[in-house]
Amino acid sequence: MRIITKYILKEILTPFGVTLMVFTLIFILGNLMQLIELIVQKGVGLLTIVRLLGYTLPFLMVYIIPMSFFISILLGFLRLSSDNEVTALKSSGVSFFQLFPPVLILSFIGYLITSGVSMLAQPWGEHSLKNLFFNIAVVQAKVSLKERVFYNEFKELVFYIQKVNPDGLLEEVFINDQREKEVPQTIIAQRGWLIPNVKERSLNLRLENGHIYNTSLQSKSAQTVYFRSYDLFLPLEQAISDQEKREKSETEMYLPELKAKIRQTSPGEKKYHIYQIEYYKKFSLPFSCLILGLIAFPLGLQSRLAGRSWAIILGGVVFFIYYLFLSLAFSLGEQGALKPIVGLWLPNGIVGLIGVYLFWVTYREKELVWLNRLKEAVWWVKNRWKKSA
């Protein structure tokens, strides 16, 4: 039995890697235009883009991993069924239930991996992603100073730049600094450039060959200072302080934090339901690996349904049903119309009942007549469409 188990595991794991990569690439391609915009308009580097994708992946993996396992189990057993290997195994005395352990093992591994991603990696990724977006917004966006325009995005500082070169060099820089109310100053420099430091969250404007004109309102005196090099640190402290003091969103919280928030929040508040949804979601979504494995196994043994394209169609239908109920549970849960613990486990219950039905029918070696007819209807529509084209 060990040889058979290893063989079936190999049949499933081979398409799993490909399926996981395909779904990940689909996500990346779906967000390609936004990534290009960040590179072109915001000047975001390739390393930052890689970090953005890395921080986003944990959230996606909570959904991609169960779907990949489901498609892989389905493809593996459809291949075995279409080549009559399942029939040969049964003729050799291998029972229906002896084929199930590899599916159970992989489904449980998928459950453990998805649980770890959901409970640990996802909150870390969400928090890191929001911090990174902050750095891009505060540091990268504010370095895009425009020429021949008065720029006052920095508190109590007004910039006017005659020319901004493609390489970031600023020419003929004029700055009015009102941060010191009693001694306002005007800075004029021949050139300068901005030096962002993302790690320290600081932004420095380095000026060369210029003058500083100080005016004291109390003594009614003026002073002129010439400089070859002068560093002007731009005021990002308040923005940084606001970011560090901001309250975490529910997606950034770990289980103990969510549990504490649920206890601290009144049941009448909308946030109470949102915290509960996020809390129970970390348990219900990973459990879908086990439920989907229960469906993929009997479907894969239906030899008349063999074919990769048909497996993808079946996978799409099952996932549409599952996530339709899941989206409905999210909506009703946020409104307080349905208890989150009920709504989040309802999709697993419904899809699980479908899995039990398919499991029983396949164990009794009965054909899924309605599914065969559905397949024939799809092929009929496809052929009619080809003829009309």
C-alpha cells in the first residue's frame, strides 16, 4: 500500500505546483497595470514591487492553496481513471477507501499550511503592506516636485523650482521656510536633489551653491549666509507619528488581538461583527481544504468525466458555489443579520454535504447521470457555436 500511496501522491503533487504557479501568475497579471503605474509615475523600484507582491501573497494564498489542492486532486484521479489505472487497482484488490488516504493526507497538509498562512503570515503581510504603502505615498510621491509651480505639500514650506531634470536634479531652487515664526528664512540655491531614506523614514533636500536670507522680526534685522552645501530635512515626523500610532485594521491583527477586540467592542457596533468575521474566517477558510478534498476525490473517480478542461470547469463551478455562499456570509455578517460563526461555517457545511453525496454515489459505483448530461450539454453548445462561427 505504501507504493500505491506514494504513486497517488506523486500524481497529485505534480499538477499542484503548476496550478499554484498559474493562479499566482494570474493574480500578478491582473495587477500588472497598477504595478507599471507605480514604476512609471511614482518611481518605485523593482525591489519595492517585489516586496509589494510578497506582502500581498499571504492574503491570496488563503484562497489559492485550497483551490490548487482541489484542482490537483481532481486532475490526478481523472488521469488515473481515464487510463484505467483505478480499474486495475480495484481488480488487484485495492478498495475504494484504500485510495482515499493520500487525499486525506494532502488535504490535511493543505489545511495546516493554510491555517499557518491565515493566522500568522496574513496579518504580518497586511501590516507590512500598509507600512510600505505609507513609505511610497509619503516618501516616493513627495519627491515628484514639479517645475515652475509653487509646491506647498510640506507644512510651512513653499517650493518653487525652475527646472526638474529626468535624473532628479533640481535647478534654481527657491524655498520659503516659515517653520521658525520669529525668524523666517528664504533659501535660494543653484541646484539640489532629494535623498529619501525609506528605512529611517526621512527625506533630505541637499542644496548646493546658494544663499539663506534670515529676517528677525523682533530685532528687525536681516542676515545673508552663503553656502556651498546645505541639507534641509523635510518635516515627515508628524506623518510618521500618525502612521505609527494608527490603530491596526482587523486584517492586520493576530488571533489574540482579534479576541481582545471582540471582548472590548460592544455587540451593537458594526466593528464587533467585522472582528468576529475576521476571527472565524481564520478557521473556516483553511478547513475548506478538507471539504474540497472530499469533493475532488469522488469526482476524479468518475472515469466518464475525464479531461483537464472538464476538471477546470468543475473546479470553477464548485468554487463559485463556495465563494458565493462565503460572500453572502460576509455581507450578512457585517450587517448583523447572520451570526458570523454561522455564516463563516455555512459554506463548508453546504459544500461538505455535496461532498458526502458524491462520496456515497461514487462508493456505490454509480454514475453521476446529471453531471454527464451537463457535460453533454456543454459540448453540444460548444459544437453549435463552432458551426455557427
